[in-house]
Amino acid sequence: MRNLVRQNPWWSGDALPQLPAYRRWPFKKLMARLDQPIAPINVVRGPRQIGKTTLQLQIVDALLKQGIAPTRIFRVQFDDLPTLKERKLQEPILRLVEWFESSVLKSTLNAAARKNEPAYLFLDEVQNLGDWDVQLKSLVDHATVRVLVTGSSALRIERGRDSLAGRIHSMEVGPLRLAEIGQLRGFGTVNPLQEDNGWADWLRADFWRELVAHANAQTPGLTDAFAAFSRLGGYPLAQNNPSLPWSDVADQLRETVVKRVIEHDLRIGDRGRKRDAALLEEVFRIACRYLGQAPNPTLLAREAQLALHANVGVQRVRHYLDFLDSSLLLKEIEPLEIRLKKRRGYRKICLCDHAIRAAWLQEVIPLDPAELDQNPHLMDLAGRVAESTAGYYLSSITGLAVSHLPERDGNPEVDYVLTIGERRIPMEIKYRRQIDSMRDTLGLRAFVEKATNNAPFGLLITREDAQAPADPRIITVPLRTLLIVR
């Protein structure tokens, strides 16, 4: 009870922790969903340290400033309640809500809602509890309450979807987007082209030309934001402290992001599995080296065996990659399947942020063209980082299906394929100074020309503005421009 009171200082009129003035992009959407719920439960998932807890507290602060009674707001941060696990409380969410009703709200949830004074329930890292989804289903099925859940495990949250079908509305929040970095750092207005879903627009070739014009109109701020992203990545702790030496930022990223996943999340993973922190560290290190690529897991297992001098099976490596994917530190992009035909291909590895790779491997690879010109020997690696950056960004947009097309049956590979309804948009990343309009568009043209692919055009993602290819079906979009489409 003392821990709960400390987590909810507004009950006693005390101040909230000091919060940053800047609010991340989901803030407005979540405020609107809490005001007019589409579903009783809103879920925000994302990697550790990207600002989910801060987002919750900013929403609480905004509700209080709107005049919502403090006793109507209940927040529980489950990874800060060790006594909860020690007591082995049965159905802890339901028991905590019952305590809140009797001790703080002084009313049932339904009675408060009938007076047009619904309660707000904020649950942080709730997915670490057993049967959290079943408990929330029972709660929202029998009580009117507005719930916001945040978590850093995509897998455990996804497992709750079936139980919560029709009761849940989810969104994914990754590291800072370019528009956010521009605003946070004061580089001037950098606005995305779209605020909400508009997939029909993505299928228009002119939409992508409009995106390029939209980005060009914001050139100074966008250029500065991309340079800042190139140097420090997208984690708030890095962009909030731009004057700190990179070594200090890297140490903090290793400890609060990667180590936290390895030492904490691995420990509370699936019961019955033998877990090896050293192997997970090595698999993550290998994933960092192969970012933007789709390596054979057998090759990864062999590298892990050599590094650890131990017998490491392919299935264990796959399991640990899946675990890292569920923590949202990386995403595994599946190979494209057309007409449900299984084809041989491996998953492509995309890291949530290139700064994590730089911190873990102690190897900085810039994306900013000016920096790359000073370090031409890093050009090939920068291409892989660019491919990883684009892949993670696109796959984190809720509702967008992203895959990659390996080389098959003599047909060239395509870095990414965006599937929208029955149509597809192929995308190639060519992150170099000079673009060959024929050689660098071969995969795109082959994909567009195949009628079964149903592709109206292709996108060529480049380092800088490039001359339009001779083929009008290919549209050139710089990487920094792509990163403000949404």
C-alpha cells in the first residue's frame, strides 16, 4: 500500500515527478482515445527507455490539469512492486482495483461511471504478470473503466490479444522519429506528411512525390534533425543530452536498454526454458553485425559456437532472436509469401536504433551524408544501417505489412515490399553518392513488371536527392524524407 501511494502522489496533493515539456507523438492520440474510447483498453508497446512511463505520467498530469479528480486516477508500475511477487497475490490486477475502489475512489467503478466520472487505470509493464490479459478481460467486461497499458514485450502483449479481442486498441512506439528530434532539439518545424492512417494515399505515385516536396520545404530543420539522428540515434536519453561525450551516452544505452533486457526480461521469460544470458548477449552482438541482412541461422549458430566455445544449436539461436524481437530491440522481417506459397528465405534483421549497435559494438557508423563523405570507408556499412533503419521504421507503423523478397528463381532480390490490401510497393535502399538508374533499379523494375505482384510503382530510397530514373514507374525518395512520411 505504501508503494502504491508513492506511485500515485496526486492522491495526497503531492507533485508528480518533474516531467519533460516535450510530448511524444502518441500523446494527443491517447488523450483522444481516453476521452472518447474506441475500446476500453489502450495498449502502447515499445522498447525499453523510449519514454512509455513518461508518456503515462504526462497524460496523468494533463488529466489533473483538466480538472479530473485525483482519486479517479490509479497508476501501477508493476516492475517497481517486488512485494507483489513475494506475496504471490492471486489475480493481482483485480485485487488492486478492488483496493482502489474501496480505499481511494470510495465507490465502485460502475457507480463512478454512472455519475459521468469514470476512473482511469494506468498499468505499466503489466505483461510480466501471469494471466494479465484474463484479468483485464474480466475487469472491463464487468466494469466501466478507461485503461492504458504500456509494455516492452511485444510477444507477451500479443499473447493477450485473443483474450482481449474487441476490447483492445494497440499502438507501437519506437525511438524518436525525425519530426520529434527536430522539435525536441529546436531545429525548427519538421512535420510528418501524415498524422493518421491513410493507406490509399500510399498507393498513389503522386503521394510520394508530394512527400519529397513536403520534405524539401522543411530542408534546414530536417537536415539538422537527420544529422542529430545520425550522431546520437533516436533514444530520448541521447537526444536530451547532446553535449555529453558519446562514450557516456553509449554506457547508458548499454546499461539501461540492452543489459536491462538481457538481465531482467530474460529472467522472467517463458517458464521451463533454460536461459543463457551469455548466449543472448552473443546473439545480440551477431545481430548487430548482420543488421539489414537476412543471414542463415546456421551461420549465426556457427559464429556463436566459435565465440563462446560451446555447442550452440540453430534452434536456440532462433529462439533468442525471437526473444530479442519480442523485446522490440530488433525486428525480424519475414520473406514475402505470395498466394500462400512457402518459399525458402530467412528473416531480415532490423535494429530499433543504430545507436544501440554503435554502443554495443563500439563502432559508430554515420548516416549523415556530410559525415560519410569524411569517412568513405564506412559507406558499405552505412548502407546496411540505412536498410535496417528503414525496415524498423516501416514495420513499427501500426497496420502496415512489411516483408522482404530474397533472390529466387533467377529474379533479383527486393529490400522491402509494402503490402497494402491486395497491392504491393517494392522498395530498394541504395545509400551511396552515385545512383545508376539502370543497375540500381533492376529489382524494382522486375517486381513491377510481374503482373502477379500487383505493384503500381517502386520506391528507390537514396542517400540524398537524386535524379529521377528514366523509368517513370520508379520514384526516388531520400532516406531522411522517408522517415517523415508518418
